[in-house]
Amino acid sequence: MTDLIINGGVPLNGTIKPSGNKNAVLPMLCASLLTEEPVTLTNVPAITDVTKILDYFRSLGSTVDYSPENGTLTVQHPHEPAREAARNLPLGIRSAVLLLAPVLFRAGRLGFDVDAKGCALGIREIDPHINCLATFGASVSQDTGIDLTLPGRPEAQAIWAEYASVTATETFAMIAAIAKGRSVLTNAASEPHVQALCRMLADMGAKIEGEGTSRLTIEGSDQLGGTTQAVPDDHHEVATFLAFGGVTGGRITVKTDIVPEMPLILDQFGKLGLQFEQAPGEVTVTGWTREVTPPLTAQMTAKIEAAPWPYFPADLLPQAIGVAVGCKGDVLFWNKVYEGALGWSSELAKFGVRAHLSDPHRLLVFGGNRLRPAEVEAPYIIRVVVALAIAAMQIDGRSRILKADPLRRAHPNLIENLTALGADIRWEEGK
């Protein structure tokens, strides 16, 4: 494992362009299996999960032309994928579940272990994916793992989901896009990356209504075609760069075409004293007062709640916590999506942060901390590495973040970009 060495207290300044959205590119890549025609993606982030998916495609006999330097890739899949290889999903990444529908469609049969792992964010159910495929006609059997068989083209279905799962919505969208008839998903997730997948499937030939809402209607096509799509910018990374600039006393402008997705995100970071200016195609962090905006209800503590889109994203809650450790007031953080996702907060005490983990979902960060540099250990959660870096960057002195490798799963060249903005930060092989 690799550590991050940070010498904090240095203002970051400049202009930066965020990378493509990890949570968009992975389902878009998986959806390419639904056609035999070439699929081209631009603005592809050079992250390890993309590499693993592409290695899997090669094992199927697919043609892959990928240029990490310019973020462009083209894939074309064979009429008959290597069936034995199709069963060996790259289970080291959570996004492997997004391969279930398209691989089952192409290979007709699929068997796998249920121990797919991504970030350590508590239990993540595979049931919604399997139940969705079973509803569309797949037969399911269990022995040492799960075996799925799809005898032919699925028939359209109506599903009312228990909760708005992003990846389960994407599984539904992919299987519905090739099903006979008109399928409906109620309680669909509506995140920007789900919308990007829907736009791609529509361009490939599916007819889609309700994109960006909780009710998704898809009329499938008997033959989806190729497409060229731009992966949207990562709103998590936009906010991350702004946070780094603000807590270091600098000024960073982020150039992006997703400014319309940012209002609530900026409002919540604004509660922590970060100040912003917006212009067409860009957002600039201009200052940090460290003051927490108090609620008008005097008996309440200021809080930031994370829930499915269009609420504040759960993947940005750690970054907000990283900012809050330097604030003057108290803030309650509430993760309504993942249980156990705040357990890493004990590491903040090493920086001198006073915080109380109320339960698996809620963390109270107290204001007015006397921060000090420290050696902290990151769990296997991408955004927590970023949060610890945000905390360390605002503290004078040298800090070390142990086991920081998960950062590479979502944020390519983040360290190089921060260095270009003036940060004193580097990778170092672990002790």
C-alpha cells in the first residue's frame, strides 16, 4: 500500500478541469456490451476500475482501443463472447454488479461468487440486481455461488423498487433497453450518472422517458446500435477541488459544464463558511470564513444530510467533514445511505478533532478544534482518503495518510493536479 505525505498550510491557487465521473463511466462501459457495434467514450478517467473492466472485455475477445492520455476509448464486442471468460467477472470492484445484465444478455448464462467488493461502506445488497433480472425472466439457482440463465430476449416488466438504488436502477435500464415492450421502474434513482447512462441507451436505440425522475419508462430495442458519448465531469471532484482551495486560504477556479448540478452542493459547503463565485462554465472558491451558518431554529444544530439525489450526495459527506474540522461551530453530519460509513471518524482525533459518533449514520463534529499534523490511516473508502487530505492540507506541518491507494480508483492525477495548484503533497511507499 502507498501513503500520502502532506505538508499543509500552503494556499492552493489556479484553474483546474475535473476528470470524468467514475460512477458514470463504469455503467456506460458495461452498457457497451449490449451492442456489437463500436462504442466510443470520451472524457474517460484513467482509473483502476476502468482498467479492470477493459481487461475483462479483452478476455471476452473484445477489441479495445484506449488512450488514457487523451481520455478516449473505443470498444467493440464479438458476436459470440468467450463464454468461459464471461463467468469470471472482475469481482474486486463493486461495479462488477453492473456487468450482470449485459453479460447475461450476451452469454445467456452467468455464474459468480457474491463477494463483490468495492469500498468498505457497510453491507451492499446484490438482491435488487438478482431480483430485477429474475423479474425479466432469468432463472436463478444457488449452490456455492449464484447461477443465472436467460433463455432468450426478456419481456418488458414493471418494478416498484424498495429503495432508489443507483446500481439497481442501472441494471434495470440495461435489461429494459433490450427487452420486448415497455418497462417501468418506480422509485428509480436519478443521479447525474444514471441520467448519463439513460442518454447513452437512448442514443443506442432505446426509447426512454422520465430520465432524472423517480419513474423511469423504457421501451426496449431488438437491436441496439453503437454510439459516441462524453462521460460527464465528476461533481464529486468539482466540489473536492473547491474544498481544497477554500481550506488552504487559496482561490481555485474549476472549469466544468456541470455547474447546473452544483447549487445544493455549493449551498451545503457554504454552510461551512466556504464562499463561491459562479460564471458560465466555471465555479470559483474565493474564501473561507470558518463560520458555520446557524439554523434559524435556535434549538437545533447545523446539519448536513446525505441521501439519494437530488439530496446532497453521500459521496461528498466525507469531504464536507474534512472542511468542518477547521470550522468554529458544531455540525451534525447524517449519512442516510450507508450504515457504518462514518466509522473512520476516529482517525480525526489524531488531528486534534473533537467529534462524537452518535450511531452508524450520524457524526457530530465540534467546532473550535486546535488542529495538529498527524499520521492517520485511511479505510478502503475512496472519498475518506480525500477527506483526510482536506483536513491535513489546512494544518501547518507534515501529515501522513496511510493506505491511501483507494484514491486512484476515482481521482486520476489528483495528486499531480494538486501539486500544480501549489500543494506540497506526494506519494510514498508504505512503511
